[in-house]
Amino acid sequence: MFKYILLIACSLQLYALQLRVDTAIQHSEFYSILYLSSSQPFICEKRDVNSTAPLSIICAFTKKPHHIFKNLSNNYFSIAPKIKDNIFFIIIKPKYKMFMRSMPFDLILNQTVFQTNIKIARRWMIIGYKNSLPLINEKSHNGLNFPITFSNMKLAYVGGLDLSGKPIHIKQLKNIKYYISIKQAYKDGQYTKTLSLIDEALRQYPYSMFNSLYMYDKIKILYKMADYHKLLVSSEQFLRKYSGNAHTADILLLTADSNEALKHTTEAKYFYNRLLTEHKNSKFAKLALIKIGDMLLSHHKKQQAVDKYIEALDRAKDINVASLAAYKIALFSLKNKMLNDGIKYINKVLNANPSFFAKEPKKALNISQVLAGYKNYKLALKITDIALDTLKPSNKFYSSLLKNKGIWLANTKNKSEAVKVFNRYIKEFPNSKYIDTVKEAKYALFFNNRALDTAQKLRHYDYLIKMYKGKSIAKKALEKKVQLLYKTKQYLQILSLNIKGFDDIMLKSAQNLMQEMVIKHHCYKAVEIYKRYKLVAKYPLADNMYQCAMQTLSYKTAHKIAKQFVSSKDISKRIKWMYYDALSLYHLKHYHKVLQIGDDLSILLQNNTKSPYDKIYRVMFDSYAKLHNHEKMLSSMQKIINIFSIRFKDISRYIKLVRLGVSLKDNNIIITYGKYVYKLQNRYKTYPYSPYIEFTLAQAYSNIHHVSKAIKILLSLKSLAPLQKSRQQYLLGTLFEKKWKNQKAIDAFKASIKADKSSPWAQLSKDAINLL
């Protein structure tokens, strides 16, 4: 049979990968052959990616090439590269029919070949054709499959190895199927299924190249599910095994956020700081600044929080991160009555990245509601429209956004547009919890003067008060207005009237407004109302009101509230309010009164084991410190240790006793409390008192001739500044000299000189060397 074959070849070399396409003709029918070869084995398999199209072929490579080729296409194939999660894929879509076969044998290198159809190889051949398959006979043959041997010399060999140096088994190729299944389940939001698949894959293939990706997906899912305890276990494993992974920065952020969610503030700060130092140029470092700002804000450190948001905004290169920072500043400004600043930062987001509010509907809802509270309906509606334009009605924020849009339009001149929105809402959400509110708002637009909405009624009352000033009708209108304002809980408006003859309702309004402000955590406003109207904080509001007073540094108000309950017949209440009173008096610098209350409270606490108000002993210690009562400082510290054991929370108190020991030249005090500081710093990997504590502790050990302990303490110091390094080495030299280790002493003195030649320790080291 005559065969005519025409070959047209194009070859593309990529890293260790080679791609070649040949076009040929047989019996007047063209076909195309695609060759893929790589220095490392790779997998190719057929995938049904689209039920309406022929099967596609996906080839996966463990390493990506230095340069990615563009999409290729001829009459038989379209070839597209893709990188996902650091895995390089080539996707081949046939335009007609196709045949695929691995080519595991290199006839130059291999002495034995046999018929095979394995799933992983260094070379693959794919044939694209229209009608009949050229060259290849697909008939199956029954019988034994004997290898063909090209030489009598058969040499021992080792098959393919995986990334950890272990032999590759064909069954391990199911790993790629796990990977694809996991990615699809994650994409579909089937998080429980995804976690199950990941755990199964990790058990089946503990050395898979995909394991870091599985762990990354698992951590992200646990974060979405708010399962922070499990997340911390997984992130610890990830950071230990894959410290240089491309996703490390993201993992650090999720770990820090989870610790903060669990109130592990110290650990959260540690991971945020790691991000800021180890990955300072990543977008996650900027997100860490924002998260630190949120943490500071939750601890009522407002200015520090805003500073972090501003720093994130200034440093962010990612537009979405910058938008988030600007949003945080805007929301803070609006909530703290800085309207102009808030609007300025909202406009920054709207001008640079308006789609931010489309991607973040919850944030769009929050900030638009705050703007509406300022009656800035125009800007609130603009943000709401951006979110609504991209959201589907099934989104959980869609209903609230649409309801708000209608209500805010009703407060503008666009009444007809408001009606359209209300009708749309009623049609789309007939069973919504807001349906009655929307219907009432809609119908209120059509009411006559006998059924006006609140704002219209108030305007009507104002008209009557002005028109009939001094007459009974004006008085009646004023009475109706005040009643309506009280009914609609507009207490601030009532108080702003400052009118006579309504003392009872004014006092009730002030009391209700104060309670409302406390519940909303608007503490400055609550305390201001409490003082202005000389109110009484009643139980149980008193507790929250006291906390507000302390947060706003209104310690006199806090003391006044606490005094109401310090004589309560209920012992548990009396204990709590005595502690609260002592705390407020401490901040008022009435230390002697604090100690009087503390002595009485300690008697009541004798019958209460592990009371939360045992913290009084810390307040008493701090008061003794302010009064320089050294003996009582030591005795109260012993009480603190007996109750709370050794805690990082008390590290500043331990350091005060260390300094007391230094001033008294008492090595025993220095060593006793210095050891606590030294051990706590090392345990929590945070060093607020280094190198002071190490130098002081070493000197104390040296003074009592515990030279080896002093040396050990000094050697533990790392990452010192030149001057501190010079001091450390000089002290080590003196200690080695005491132990008659002259060579080590000389080496230490030389190291001191080298660290900082201009330091006084360097000069002392020079003198010491001359004396040795």
C-alpha cells in the first residue's frame, strides 16, 4: 500500500520541557502528531471538562518553566498553558478525534521494551485526526506480553524517583485525581467534603508534591468555618514543614487572626509581627497592619488603631488592600462624628476602586447605614447601588441593601423612585422580615395630612408652633411633637429642645439615651449624658456604665457609680463593686484609700476560692509601688504568685522588684524575680526587658559567685546592638577570667572591642587584655 507522508514540524523548548507538533498526510488524509517530552516524568490524562465537546487532555508538571509560551493552535489541536497553585498544566483540546499514548522507552538508552500503557512518563505522543487513526493498530492481542531484549547484557537499574527520593509506583498516580477532586469540592463550597478528601489524600500520599496545597486549602476552610483551634494545629504543621512556601504569608495572617479570635493576644501579636518583618513587602503584611488596627480598636486604643490603618493605606500596593484600609478609616471617622474625614476616605475608594463595595456587600451595607445616619442619602445610595448592581437576590445582604435604598430615596425628592424600589422589594421578598417595614414606608408616601409619616408630622408640628406662637394650639403641637419624638425614641432631639414643663419626659429621655449609648458602646456620649443630667446608673445598667466611665478615663464618674453598691447586702455584689471602687480610686491616685478597700476586700475573699476579683492584690501591689512601700510590695507579690502563679501579665511587676533589688543591692531579690522575667520572655518569645534583665541577672549571679549561671545568661543574648554586644562580651570576659579561663576571657575581650571600638566596654576590654 502506497503511503505518502509530509512532515511539517515546529518545536518549542521550555525549561526542561519540549513541545513539538508534526503535521503529516496518509492516504490523502492529513493528521497531526503532538510530542511532549520532559527531563522529569509527568502525567497526562483525558478529562471530560465539557459534556458538549470532545475529551480534553490535561498534562501536569511539578515545576513551571522560566518562560510560559502563548496559546498554540493548528487544524487538529488547541494547546494552552496554565499555572494554578504553583503547578504547571498544559491543556490540549482536540478539534476532531485524538489518540494518546505514553512513550516510556528511549531505544538508545533502554535495552528492554514491551507493550505498555502507563500513566506517567517523560514522553507522550498525541495524534489528532478526522476519520481513521493513522500508523497505530489499536487491536488487542490475547496472550503473554514478552519483552524485546536488544542486548545480552542486562544492567541493574532504579526506576523513577519522587521528590523525596522514593520509587514511584503507578498507583500513586491517583494523587492527581485527589488534587482535581479537592479543588472542585473547594470551588463548589463543599467544605466538609473537601476536608475529608484532604485528610484522605494526606494519609494515602504523605510525600505528595500537592501536600502543601492540601494543607493550605485545609487552613483556609477551617478559617471560613471559624474552627480556630484546629486551624492553629494545622498552621503549626504547615509552618514547620513548608516554611519557604509561597503561601506562608497568608498562613501567618490566618494564624494571627485565629489567635486574636481566641483572645490569644500575645500569640496574635507574634504572628502579626512575623508578617511585618519576614514578609514586609507582601499584601498580607499590609492586611496585618489593618488587623492590628482592628485589635487596637477593640481595646479602645483609637488613635493607635487609626495610625495602623493609615500606615497600611500608605504602604499598600494592592488596590483591594488599600481600599480596605481607606474603608476602615472612613468607618472609624464616621462613627466618631468626623463626617468630613469619613466622606474623604469613602471618595478615595469610590474613585480608585468602586468595585470594592460590590465585592464587599457587608461593608457597603455597614458604611451606607452610617452615612444615612448623617442623612447623607446621596452618598449612601451611591454605595448601595454599586453593591446591588452586581449582587444576586440570593445574597444575604441583598434584601437589606434594597430595603435601605427605598427608605433613603423616600427621604429625598425622588419619591417616585422610592415607590419603584418598594414595589420591587415586595415582589422579590414577600416573606422577608422587613416586608412590613417596606410596606408601611411605601404607603406612608401616599398618606394625607391625617396619616403623615414621622418626619412630615414633625414638620407639621413645627409649622403650628411657629405659626401660633404663644397660643394654646402651639403648646398642644409642642406636646404632640415631644410625645412623637419619645415614641420614636428620638431622645437626643427631645433633649436638644431644652424646654420647660417637660421635666419628667426630659429625664426619661436622658436616661433612655444614656442606656442606648451604653448598649451601642458609645461610651463618651453615655458618660456626657450621665454627667449633664445628673442621672443615676441603675442595676444592671450600672455595670456597663461603670465600664464606659473607665474606658473614657472618667474615673470620678466610675467612683461615683461604684460607691452606690459597695455596701450591698449581697456579698457577691459587694465584692465586685469594692474591687471596681478600688480600681477607680487607683486611677484617681488615692492609693491609701485603695489599700484600705483592699484590706477589707481581702477578708471577704478568704471564703471565695479563685474569685475574679483576686485581681485586687495586683492593684494593691501597684499602689504600694506608687507609695514606695518596699516591704509591702514584696509581701503582696508573694500573694499574687500564690494565687496566679507566674504569669506574663505580671512581668512588669516582677521587673519593678528587680529594680528594687538593684536599688537595695539585694542579689536575692534580683535573682528571685529576675528569673521569672527571664523565663517568661523566653517562653513567649517576646523580650520587652532585654538585654537589661540579662545583664542585671548575670551581675547578681556573679556577685554571689555563681559564675557559670552568669555566663549562661549572657550567652543566651542574641541579636544585640553593637554597644550592647560590646558590653556582653566584656562581662563574659570578666566571668571567664574569674574561672581562670584566660584564653576564653581574651577572646571575649577581643569580641567586645570588635563589636564597638568606641564603647567604654571596649576600652575596659583593652585594659583587661593588657593585664592578662
